[in-house]
Amino acid sequence: MKPQTSKLQQQSQAELATQHQQQAEQQTTAHEFQSPEAMLRADVAQTVVPEAVKIRLADSVSKEPTRPQPHSWWRRLLS
């Protein structure tokens, strides 16, 4: 029975090593951005927003008071 556990341990260690290598490859990729806006656009393209967050955000935005329309320059002058 010990040889089987050794094989299982070797397999699990090999899987862990592969996972660590994949994580290291993902983390070492560096990007240089021309501006903060470009960085944000790249982040938005990679980030998946959960549906619950989308719904809560839409509700919050719909509850925001609307801005009053600015008066014409002549109305401000005569006020």
C-alpha cells in the first residue's frame, strides 16, 4: 500500500508544481500603458463583473437625483 501512496503523493506534487508554474507565468506578464485611461480600459476588458453587482449599481444610479437644468445666461443675469 505504501507504493500507491507514494505515487499519489508524486502525482499531487507534480500537479502542485504545474499550478505554481502557471501562476508564476501569469504574474510575470508586464504591461506598459501610455496613460492611466489605457490601463483602466485594459482592466475593464479583463474583469468580469458579477450580475448581482451590476444590478445593485443600476439601482443605485437610478436612485440618484437628477441635476437641475442650468438656466439660460439671460435668466441668470436678470435674477
